[in-house]
Amino acid sequence: MPPEPSDLDRSAVRRQFDRRADGPDAADFLPREVERRMFERLELVKLQPARILDVGCGLGDGVRRLRGRWPQAEAIGVDLSPRRAARAAAIDRPPAGGWVQGLARRLAGRGPAPLGVYVAGDAHRLPIASGSLDLVWSNLAFHWFDDVPAAIAEWYRVLRPGGLLTFSALGVDSLAELRAVGVRLPPLPDLHDIGDALVAAGFAEPVMDAERLTVTWTDPLRLFADLRALGGDPRRIRPRGLATPAARERALAEAAGRLRGGDPSAPMAVGFELVYGHAWIGERKRRDDGWSPVEFRPPAGGRARRP
């Protein structure tokens, strides 16, 4: 059975993150914690990538950490939000007076530290050449893809044979406490559906796992501000009208009261299902037209015989 059409509005996703590109990221704690856990999983992987792509790079934190782990690799960050990609590039620029550090590196026989490359681009149509990457990394961007098969097909397309995909997403059981009190939230992917989509795209040996992270808030205003910072509500059928301040305050108080279970001093606990996946590209890739190459070799020590 084909998947149901996504209710996500891609242009709304872009606008949500564009609006927050210039200020501090109020909800940065979550992607940084997930990033740390993703790097722990990479400890078991023997890979020396020459070219890396971070899909949904945000302000470039993941790109900078990937460069720190593999300083000789070229690291590229792609983000749907042009403003976030531009700000990531600005953060990466050497500080004033950086020539002193550059001179010290040259005197020590070392070249300049490579900078990340940041571009605005759509994960469903990556601005990257086919078969040009050794590692595709994506931290908490997957659940914003409105066409999952297309996005996964792009990951497959840009990786070389033997390349690795590693990513994270918010799973379907995330924010269940908020849904239970009537908060409207966008749909989230199911771990098993993601694994099936990886296999269908041609990835080899996909491994999926999940864990639960519970976060508590004491201030309901901060809770909902952090939720907006994580992406807001980019559904196509989201309410378009403007609520009055009084209506927003009533809705906030009602949701906070239910999350606290009637105890006004109790913290508000919200769970996140963190889904992790990694998969390899086989030594032989499917061609862009969907066909797989087949090679006929003569038997060892002999010659091929004609039929």
C-alpha cells in the first residue's frame, strides 16, 4: 500500500526556520544532545571519509564537529533555509586577526584549517553530484521531509559505493503527552517505515534503533517557545487565523494544567522518541534508472566459453 500523502508544507518549514536564523536557538539543547549520541554510535565505524554532507545542517554545529573528527575531509552543509545556511557560513568565517593564526600554522608546516561549505538546498533534490560522497549525516531533519522516498533516494544517489548514511529523527511516539492534551502537532515517522524505505531505495544492511528521552519544563511559556523553535506547526491544514492574547493564554494555561496533572507546582514532562538509523551503500549501486549492473567474469584459471 503506498504511503499516505504528507500534510507537511515545505514552504512553511522553510519559513519557520528562516524566521529563527538570526537569533539564539532556544531549543538547541535537543539537537546537540542527539548529535552527541550519534557520534558515540560512529565510534564503532571504521571510516575515513574524504567528502561529507550534513543534510539539514542548521547553523553548522554538526558540520564543525564532523570537521573536527575528520579534519582532512571536505564537509558540506545543506539546509532548506537560505538564512540559516548563510548564517552558518558567517559563523565559520575566520575571526579578525586570523592571519596571525594562519602564519603560525604555516610556520609549523601545517596548512590552513578547512572551512565548511554551506548551501541552501532542498533535501528532496540535493545540489550534489551523484556518487560524490563518502558519508551522509543528518541530525533531526528527517521528520521535516514531506516526500520520504524522494529524500532517501537522494541520499542513495549522492553516496559512493561503500559510503555510509547515518541520521536521526523524532519518531512517531514523540510529544505524546502534548497530543493527549490537544496540542496540534505535525505527523512524525515510524521507525519500521523508515527501515522499509531504506531497503526499497537500495541501501544495504540498514540498522534502526530508538530510545526515549524525557525533558521537563517548569515554565509553560518556555515549553511552547522551545516547541516553536524546533519547527513550529508547518502543516498544510494548520489554523490560519490569529488567536487573541486572551485565547492563547487560556489555551496555554489549560495545556499546562493537564500536563501537570492538576498540581500547579509539578514539572511538565514531555517525551521524545529518538530514532537512529545507519545504512551502507553496497559495492555495486543501482543505476539512476533503477537497473543494477551485472558483470560476467570468466572462472578463475580458465577462459569464458561461448554458448
